[in-house]
Amino acid sequence: MSDTIFCSIASFRDPELVPTLKSLLANAKNPDNLHLTIFLQNGTAEPFEIDQLKEYKADPRFTILEIPYDQTKGTCWARATIQDHFSEEDWYLQLDSHHRFVQNWDSLCIDMLKELQAAGYPKPMLTTYLPSYNPFNDPEGRAPECWRLDWDRFIPESPFFILPSSMTEEEMKTPLLSRYFSGHFVFAPGSYIKEVPYDPNLFFHGEESSMAVRSWTWGYDLFCPNQQIAFHEYTRDYRKGLKVWDGNSRWVELNKKSHERHRKLFGMDGVKNDIDFGPYGLGPVRTLAEYEKFAGIRFRDRSVQRWTLDHKPPPNPNDHWRSEEEYNNSFEPIFRHCIDIHKSQLPLRDYDFLAVIFKDAEGNEIFRKDAQEYEIREFYQTLQNKDWVNLWREFHMPCLPATWVVWPHSRSQGWTPCPLEGKLVDTIS
């Protein structure tokens, strides 16, 4: 085997792209085995966007696609477009455009997958949230550990979110079996592109939850690498105002359709699947029900097993339930949501509490937990350095909330004239 690698990098107005490519090439053990397809979604407003890849356009290893940034159809569409240029390479590497790499990253990835294949996993893949780096302080600002993936929450629109955490010394003995998929780092056999092609109809959120299940039902086993491979930039402080929803008037519509498609794929919230997903559907090797049992995540009612909520490793232990009813009852319908409040919405300095209420589609209150003074003090501390505060609430979900209400109360003025309100499920049809 020649061990050629098809590298997919979708870049949206990113000044870190060229430094990423330099690090990728300089640290590869076999840089001539890399076949890179770069999708530039750029403009001309920033100096770095003008002929950004000039030095690579004559390099036969590179295929460079370009489109004005305001014509993009989202992250998944960009990754799908890149995959159309796959040329039967042995391996597939998917990245974002803001990374740094360790020495011999390519041989490390290949060796890991070959060892997993020898250990009895016929179709292993590496995917994780890579440890962070700081482009303003590199390499000193690189996180020193390996990261695993943990459950976070279902968001109101339907996809689930995940979060990274540091792997323990015990977990780092071998690649760590995982339930989850990271869009910014995938290393898999080249066959993966043919079997689990990206759905170009998804926009942004929904990528990782759908690809996790689709990959697993196609027989791929997901692993977090137990060695450092590369690093990822998370803050985007270096390119404020240059995200896909900045300057793209169509993103709201595209995002809404994407969420509808995601709900139909999994039959969530009582939505009927009336779409022929074709190559973008679930795989034939394992079922959705088997993934839910493996992962402890049930899509139809947004519920999660305690084993998963506690960030314990898969597969979930489900062989001890005495009945199907007991197994079904092991899933907890937990709603977790962050309400973002701008500092202009909290102008006073003597709030003694904020009423925080969630309501159903008929306007009935289903949960209330007020923010007391200790939480408000934290708000004021946050607002010294930021424009937004994050108000998190988590509760067992009797039904899917439709709206939230935050009603501030101050010592000097009592209730504010109008509460703050927001919709949660307005995209659900």
C-alpha cells in the first residue's frame, strides 16, 4: 500500500489557512503522499483573501476550488464538494483551516488505524476535538494533553452537542472508543468517502450528530486518538466578523431547512421521515436502534441514559435490564439550554433576582428556576470583560419547550416593564 492521503480542507475567509498548510506539509513524514483539495470561500475585503494560495497553485498535490464567500451553502456543502474530487486514495483526512501538526502526524494516524484493524476493528476511524492552540502564541500555547469527547446536550433545533475533556493516563493506553464525531478532524480509510459521503443539504449544526450515527451504522468504529496528532483553534479571535453567518443573508433559511432535514433523518419530535435520503441516509451494517443502545442516546424524544450523562465510555451496559420497559425507562429526557443576554438588556446594578421560565407551545409554564443574587453577581463580573452573559438551565423535559422568559426584578424599580423573551422551536414544522 502506498498510503496516499486525500486531504479535505474547507476554508471560509480564514487567515490561518496558509499557516495550517505549512504546518501540515512540514510535519508530514511523507508529504508527497498528500493529495490536498482546498475549498476557498473568500472575498476581497481582507489582504489575506487576495490570491491566498498563490504559492500552491502550481503544486500537483493541490486541487484548489474557489467561490465568493457570500455564495456558500454551508460547511457540509463545502465538504461534500471537496469529496467529489476523491481519487481512490488509501486514506481520508478531513480538517478545518486552522490547525497545527506534530511531527510525523501522517504515519501516527496510519499506524493507529492499522493497529486497530489488527485488534479486530475492520473499519476504524479517528475523530475528536483536537487539543487547542493559540495562533498568537504558538507553539507555547498548545494544550499539552489528548482530548476525548463527552455529551453536552440536545439543542432545541434537534442536533446534539458534545464537549471535549482531557483523557486520563489509563485512557491514553490505546485509542479510545467513542460515540461521537468531530467535523474538524477525521482520519479514516479512503472507502469512507464512498460509503458515508457528506450530505450537502445540511448547513452547519447537525453535521456531527448525523455523521456519528451514519458512520457507525455503516460499520465504522469511532476512536479518539491516544497520541497528539494536531491542534485546533477554537476561539476565532483572530478573525472576528468572518464567520459563515456574517454577510450571508441566506444562512437563516439554509439553517432552518437543515434542521428540518436532521429531524426527519432521526424521526425526532414526532416528525415523519418523508425524504429519500439516498446515499446520505443511515447505513446497512448496524441500525439506529443499535447505535442508541451503544451510545445511550435516543433521538425520537431527545433522551439520554445516565451512563452517557456521566461521561462513561461506550458501549453502554444494557444487558442488565429486566424488560424492554425497564430499558426504555433508562433514558432520561433532559433539556439543557443556554440563554444569551446582552449587557444592554441588564442596565441596572441592583437586580435581586431574574425569573427564568420555560413554556410549552401553548404558553404553559413547564419549568422555572430563578437566577438569585449569587448568579447575578457572576453576571456582573462577566460583563466587565464581555458583552454577553450565559444563563444555563437544565431540567427533565415533560415536553419540548417552545419559548423562554427572563423577567428581571430590581430593588429600586421592581419588575422591569417588559420581560426578555425568546423562541426555541420556531424552526420545527
